Amino acid sequence: MFVKSSFRIGLDGFNLSLEKGTGVATYARTLSRALSGLGCPVDALFGLNIPTGSIPTLREVRFFDKLVTSGRPKSPAVFSKRWFRERKADLLPPKSIEIPITGRVDSRSFSERLPAFDRIFNVDDLFRRAARHFRQTGKFTAVRMENPPDIMHWTYPFPIEVEGAANIYTLHDVVPLRLPHTTLDDKAYYFRLLQTVGTRASGVCTVSEASKADILSFFPGMASRLHNTYQACDTDRPAFHRPDSECLAEIQADFGLSRHSYFIFFGSLEPKKNIGRVIEAFLASRSSRKLILVGAMAWKSDRELRYLEHGISTGRIMMIDYLPERTLFSLLRQARALLFPSLSEGFGLPVIEAMHCGVPVLTSREGALPEVGGDATLHTEAYDVDAITSAIQQLDQDDSLCEQLVAKGYQQVRKFDMASYQKRLIEMYRSVLSTTSTV
């Protein structure tokens, strides 16, 4: 089959529409910029609550209005007007509308959240409708788009497909199945969804050899269509290029912190991140430095966070719910080290980001962390508090070790640069299109 030298790619906007973002949102933005850099036109498909019948003049206004208030709405009361509207919508095939980006709306406040794109589309309440439809019927929701992309690359497993496109789904990991006690996912729904993805997808993308092995352990039938592209760190972002003096002045003014006076963790505060043991080990290390935790509480666990309040009350731990990217990276660049001994990571992008910033990293030997960090991180045992304590003490006291890790980190990140990522993406897309009859 003839395969184009360049393709139009569609990406979903589910995580991009969340105000505080997620690791998957960062993945989607980096993917969009990688594709744009390759000269591939990019369509972004959102699922905001914008009525299909909206006149074109108002679509752009409503799109940016909903990006501010894009939190997941509560389910309507049974038999309410909204409930009946949703039931009626469930009976109709979803219709996408293009959002004209004319520049009449000042969108500069959203520059960090939006992907690189050529066109933006929206389907009213797409992701919630599709999940509901899959729960009820076990079937995927089919979306029609005018001039559909050659490939629709879903950045997460959604029960949706775009008609006329090769549909690829990224599975970052299978943590809800491998470590079920660490997530609140409906495991039966998740398993059934991945089973269906495995049979319907034109291709499945993952981000490490560790994740690939975990996926195949549950779904061996995916072997012929499963591709590992790894990830990349988009170092063209402004946060990577601010002067060091400017970053230091910002954290001194905002947080009263000085260079190397603290360790840092950033990401969702959830059990798979091993936060409970990190906090316990840090407090036991007796370090005079602080521990800065940046991230939203994904879900509370008394067992995981039993020492958190003590650490905060004694001034040894500072917890920050959310920071804009520029401030987060100011904190990261001045940290003594990143503490990241997770129980499982599909990739572990914070490790690469810290290395790019010249910050030593502590990781576990779990998931993808050994292959992503290589010998450029200090490894410890994820389930051993004493081992984590000892590793923190090494980073706290050994300047020479930290300098060695920084030097090795600069070498390690070259394996995950944008050019390498783009090459792996193109190889996957060519492979998928060569065996797909829709293109």
C-alpha cells in the first residue's frame, strides 16, 4: 500500500482542557509540537460543552470560555431537563464542529495549555458521552469529522474512534491492573476498555519497554500492533530558557528559599508515586534542607500521608497545590535534588526534565525508571524506607555525587531528544498506515 510522506494527525484535547493539567496533557502538547516540527498538520479534537448548533461567530468565544470552566460537570438529577437532554443526545451520532480561531478572542492566557494545531474541532461533551455509551453497550462512539485526519492519535485510551482515520491509542501504563490498590479506577471498566482497544485499534502506542512488557502481560493479543515511541522533553518551552538569576530571585521572593536549600517532588500526590515513604524517609534523614511537594492531592490515603501534617507543622515540608510552569521550573532548577522513587512509572518525564535542568535525581528500580534514568540517577528500593532514607542522606551530604549525577544526566537526556522522538513517531505511523485499509 502507498503511504504518504506526511500525514494529517488528530489529537484529543481531553487533558489539555483541564485547567491544572496532567502528565498526559504535557505528553499531548509535546506530541503536537513534535508533529508540527515534522510538518504534519495537526487537528485537535476537544469535548467541551459547546452546543453543536452554535453559530460560528460564537464558537471561538465559547471555546475559550469553557477552557476556563472545563472541570468535569456533576451528573444531572434523574429526570431533570439536563438529564433528558443527555439521554436524547445519546441516541444521536456525535457531530464535530470546527472552532474558528480568528484572533478576535485574546487567547494569550492559554498559550501554555494549547497544543500546536492547524485546526480545532469540538464535539459537545464527547468524553463523558462516550464513557457512558461504552458502559451501557460495550461499543465505541464513532465521530465524524469533515476531512478527517489520516491518523487520530488518542493520548489516552478512550472508547472513541474517528471514522475514516487510523485510530491509535496511547497506553502510558497499566497501573490500575498491575497496582490496583493505588488507583480509584473502575478496574472492570478499564480492563474491558483495554480489551476493546486491543481488538479495534489500528495501532497502540506506549512509552517504554517496561510499559510494553506490562501491557503484553495482560493483553498478549496486542503484540503485533504495539509500538514503543518513548517520550521527549520539549526544551523549547520558555521555562527552560529563563536566566538562572531570575529563577533564583523568584523562589527567594515567593517562597523564601535559596539555591539547594530543599529537595523537590512534583506530580500528582497519589499512592503510586510513593509519597508516603518519601515523606517518612525524608523526615528520618534529619536533613536541614526542606522538602517541597508540588502537586494536587489525587486522592487521600491516611496511610500514605500520615507524616505529612507533622512535616508541615515543623516547617520541614512545604506543600504547594499547583504552580504555573515557569514557577515550577524555577523551583526545580534551584533544588538540591528531585526525589522520585515511584512504585511504577510508564515513563517518568520529571526525571528527564530534572536532568535537563542540571538537577540530580533519586529514582527507584521500578517500572520504566531504570531504562529512562540509566546510570544517571541514584537508585533506591521503592518499598524500603530505610533505603530511601540512606539515599536522601547521600544526596544531602555528598556534593561530588551530585556533580557526577548532573554530568551523567546531561548525557542521558540525549537519548530522549526531540529528533529521536520524531523518528520513532514517524516509524510508528508508517507501520500503522501500511497495514490499515482506511488510508
